[in-house]
Amino acid sequence: MESAPLQPVVLVTGGIRGLGLATARLLSAQGMQVHITYRESGDRAANLEMEFPGRIHQVDLAVPSEAERLVQAVVQQDGGLDSVVHAVGNYDTGHASDAELLVAMWQSNVMTAMHVAEAARAAIELRKGAMVFFGCAGLEGHGPRQDSAAYAAAKSALLVLVKSLAVELALSGARANMISPGLIPHDAAHAGTLSEELLAKIPMGRVGSPEEVAAVASFLISDQSVYTTGANIPVSGGWMI
């Protein structure tokens, strides 16, 4: 008798809410063993225990040792790790000269991603898996920003690092890509991203949904994308092209 195929093991950091939760739910519905993380949202975690039983982890990914502990726990529980979707990263408004905000955006959006990538790298390479990171619409153009300069600068740096990581992983068969959402209303969205003025600038005439972002994440960790790496895929309805 042939044994049943193993379920892919996926870690969705920041999967407790917003785009991360939508991604975690889709991957779980597709039959994957999905682990999610949170830092402070204990009430949310308790409410999701039935959906992700025994696979919800409290962790501060700004601390390298915490990222290492997380990956070790996932591998020990399920025997390996196939993919990571990193959905951690705060958004805040502020000008380019706001050094304190820039440091905060760098720590939240860049350093957490690199800590997870370093901790998970060996496990991902072993299974020729994938890492997916979240950017923001308009990064490829590298245009100036007014209200979100610090945030966009951090995401731009992350894009360069993701492309570099893709090159480093390539010979092992593992891959790294980025998704750059546009205006996507969800339960954790910053109010400043949902103004009528911004929404009127979307060429497709509507906002996106968390499920549409999750679908792209699902593709990027699937066998259909094994030759896709170093890409930045906008999910923005044409906004900021």
C-alpha cells in the first residue's frame, strides 16, 4: 500500500490578522499544515485555536533568537518546513527626514524578514521550498513618497534583499519572491490607506481583497512557480504603475 503524500508545512508569520490571516486560511483550506505567529494579539490567537490547533506561536521576530526558536519548533513538530510567507511589517505615515520613524519601519519590515529568512533558510533549501515577502505597490518605480517615505524606503530595501536572497537560494532549487499589495481593506489596515482620494486613483476602479493577495501567495509557494524567483508581483489593480 502506498503511503499518503505528506502535507506541505507552511509558516505564515503575522498570520494572526489581515493579509497574513487570509493567506493562512487559504493555504489551510488547500490541505497544508499551516503555522501562524503573533506578537501581542493574544485574544486573536485564542479565537483562532480551532482553525490552527497547536500551530499558533507567540514570537517577537525583531529578535534573531526568537526567529530561530520559532523555526525549530515548526520543524520539530511537523518534521520540516516547505515554505514561509512573511506577513509581518508595520505601516505608518511620515516624511523622509523622520529618522526615528525610519528606524522603526526598518526594524519592523526589513529586520524581521531577514531574521526569519536566516532562521528558515536551511529547512527551505532542504525541501526546495519558497519564501514570500510582502512589499507595497510602486516599489519598482522607486518614485518619491510624501506621507509614506520611511515605509516605502524600508520596503524598497527589502525588495533588494529579497532579490539577493533569490540569487543565493537558486542553486539549491529554493526561491524567494515578493508580493506588493495596493489598497486592500482588511481588519488591520491603516486608516490612511483607505481614503476616498487614494481609492479614486486605482485604474481598475475598485480596491482589492485579502483573498486576491492570498491567491498570489499560494501560487508563489506552489509547484507551479518552481521556476519563478526574484520576482515582485504587484496586486494593486494598476495603482502606482
